[in-house]
Amino acid sequence: MQFASAYILVVLIWSTTPLAIHWSNSSLSFISAITARMVLATLLCLALLKICRQPLIVQRRDWLVYAASALGLFPNMLLVYWAAQTIPSGLMSVIMGIYPFFVGIFSIFVLQENPFTRSRIVALLLAVFGLWLVQCQQAVAGADAFWGVLVMVLACAIWGFSSVTVKKLGAGIAPLRMGCGSLLVSTPFFLLAWFCLDGELPPLVDQKSLIGVVYLVLAGSIIGHVLWFYVLRAYSVASVSLITLITPVMALTWGSLAGEQFSIFSLLGAGVIVLALALYQGFFFQLWRGMGRFANVVAREFTTSALARRRRSD
């Protein structure tokens, strides 16, 4: 039950993160919002590390792992926050769902592993087609929306490269240490970017921005990160990978409830991307295998019942 609750919480946190990013940008510039989140998350992580009495550094190689992991924050999250100014949160989550494809692509070059089967190649082509549909609609909406989609794709590519590089280094670092180390490496760069691009404290922070930043610090940067590794240890990779399939659908729902409008082309493109993710993650194969097992159980029960009735009649 604990593992199931953790799984559900991860799905909820990941699906609400894009909407929370939009909220944090309400009265803050995108660079101020992400910098505030990273600074607060770093301070909180360091305090938790101290309370749990876990060392930040065990060997010098840890810094290299933290640097690779930090790429998933800077410039990755900076790009995500900028894109949040131009495209709805639901579409942000759908585009973030293509992350597994980039993991597969970079695995070929970094890990010397080719995860692409014929069905996964078809899934990749479907995802590209879905992105094209979304991009066509955003191009009609304006140049900012067009670039917003491209920046989100770039952010997913950086996130995928960061994940594969961390796997390449093969460090068995505890989740809290990994989160704290990556934050500690990336936060100075966020502060430098804030100083160069903004450099001014906001005169007024509304309630929406405050709620968004606090939620992202606690849920996105702390709880979600730890629960992700917790779930990864409890469930199979196939089960965990379905999170990237569920969250875009839920994020579109949250966005609609929050008043976001989606065109037919955007929804069609989102549907194609979700379909591609399902194919890539082997969802249809698992569904077919599950139906086969269910059919075998039903057939076995039917045969047993029939034999029992025949024996009684005899």
C-alpha cells in the first residue's frame, strides 16, 4: 500500500508541475521564479542532509556525477520556465513526455546500447508527427508559441542526455544526496543568470506565485525526487515507465480545469504523442499479454467447471 501511494503521488506531482510553473510565473519573471525555487530547495536539501546525517561527498567522483545530474536542472529547467510563458501547461507536459525517446537516442551514443526495436522506431516517427501537428498549431498562434515548443523539445533532449550520463557514471548515490548535490552545483548558475537577465527583486509577489514556488520547492524538488527513486526500487522498469504515459493525459485535464484552451490540432497532436509513448513503452504488448493471461484463466475455470458438472452427472 505504501508503494502504491508513492506511485500515485509521483503521478500527481509530475502532472501538476507544469501548471505550478505557470502559477509561479504569475507575478514573477521566469528567471526569478526558477531561481527562487532552486535557492529554497538547495537550503532545504542541505538541512535535510544534515538532519539525516548523510555525507554530501564520499569520493571526488561524486562531484562529476552531481555535475552530470545538474544538467537536468540548468539549463534544462531554465528553458522549461521560459517556455511556460508561451504555451499551456497541458502541452508542456505532453512535450515533456517525449523524454524517453531522447534517453533511447543518447543511449546509443553514450552507453553503446540500442534500445530501438521496430515498434519503437515506429513510435519515434509517430512522436515526431505528433510534435509536427502541435508545432503547426503553435506557429499559427504566434512566433513565441512556436519557439516555446522548440525550447521544450531542447529541454527534453538535455534532460535525456543528463539521465544517460548519470547512468553511464554508474554511481550508487542515495536520492537525497543526488538531489542535494545537483542543486548545489546548478544553483550558482541560476543566480548568475538571474543577475544577468533580471537582477531586481520583485516589488510584489501575489498569492498565486507564492503558492506555485512553495509547491514546486516542496513537491517538485524534494518529495517528488525522493519518491521517484522510492518507486523505482519497488516496481519494475515497465511499470515505472508508464508514469510518463499517464502524466500528459492528467496534465491536460488539470490545464482544462484551470481554464486553458486547446485547439483541435493541439489535442490531435497530443493524442498522437501519447499513442507513440504507449507504443514505445510496450503498453499495448503488456495489455495484450494481460488479456491473454485473463483469457487463459477464464478458459481454465470454464474447463474445470465443465469437468466438475460432467462428473456430477455421471
